[in-house]
Amino acid sequence: MAVEDMQTDTSTKNDTCVLGLTTVASPGGTVLWSPERGVWGQCLVDRGPRPSQVLLSQVSSMLTESQLECSELGGIAVCIGPGSFTGIRVGMAVARGLAYGHALPIVGIDTFDAAIAQADDAGLTDSWRLVALDARRGEVYLQWFAPGASQPEGPATTEKPDKVPGAVQERLKSGTVTIIGDAVGLYGDSWAVAGGEISDCANSVDPVTIARIGWSRIAAQKLDHENLKRVLPSYIRRTDRDLGFDQAKKKG
């Protein structure tokens, strides 16, 4: 990962400051954020060789620039996917390691929740929202949210992109539809013919959104470092590595 940009504000310290991490897609990002001050420091990152070590170094530099010790943080929020399998593992390894090493509260935020929060921030609350994420292999992950709802209508599904227009047309029978998520950049033009609106408000996961949701959940649920074992990756589809293990077992 390479640092694209870093901004810091060192005027005060506050133990409600949360470290937000997202590496589920490129570019990813890290941020130090608190409800009182907003962004303390922020860094955009791209994946590269030895990503975990580089990400740890970037977090350390951001803390130093903000005149904070990791142990002073109010918690860590990490995007748990779905997204890049490698990116998910890198972000979670760093977040879990820091939380364990400094006994910090930690919470996982899935990509769908982050996308719908960014849609809410953009004022897209009056329509059905379809979050569409790039699943690679010529597929997309889909999840529906009702107007104004923060909870999904049902579980996420994996579909071919050409199935989306039909799903949108069916949903249009009960109201307007807005499609968001990083798959919009890949398939938005072909999906627009279905009649739904296309928005780029969630084309990437904003680390500030991850930190903000994380702080809210840590505070509301009074989470501590014991929550570490409950922060698990959200892959939806099994990884190539897991499929390879299954094939090897069958051959054995």
C-alpha cells in the first residue's frame, strides 16, 4: 500500500477518537475520527507488497502526527467485507492485532451498511436502495434496503449483472429505486435502462463512515476488547483457497 494523502489535526486529544480502517477495495483508507472533532487524521492507501506491514506503519505515522498513542483510542472500526478477499484479511489482521495488543474495543462494519449510511448522508432516503458490489468473476453482490431503512430487506445474494435490470423493474412496482455501490462504476450504464436512478455516492467505502458507525455501535453497545472474537469477515462467497482445499480433500 502506498500513502496517497495524509491530513492531521493535533489541536486536542479525546479518548472517544476511533480508528477506522477499510481495505476491502482499492484505494482503501484509514482515519482517526471523533464525534467532537470529526477527522483528526486521514490516509488513503493502495494495496502493494507486504500490505499488513505497510498498513501498520501508516497507522503508526498517523497516530504520531495526531500526537496520540494507540492505547488512547476509544476503539477500532474495520470494514469486514464483502470485497477483495486479500483486502479483507489485511484490514482485519491489522485491526484485530491492534485491538488485542492494546485491549481496545473493536467492531466490524460490513460494506452494505457503510454504503447505505453513505446513501443516507447523500439524502437518498425516499427510494428503495439496491446496494450492488463487485464480486469479481463477472458477478455482483446485491442487497435491498427499503426507503429510510438501515436494515436490509433480506440476505445478500450473488447474481450475474444482467439479472439486475429485471430485479429493478420488479421493485419499481412498489416505488422508486436507486442503485448504489462500487459495481455502479462497472455496470451502471447498462442498469440505467431499467428505469432506476444510478448514484455514485457509495462507489468506494469512506473510512470516515466506518469510524462513525463504529463509534456509534461501540458507545451504544458498550463494547470492549472482548468483542474481538465476534468480529468476523463477511465473504458471502467462499474463497478460492477454501474451494481448493475442498477439491484436494475429494481427490485425497
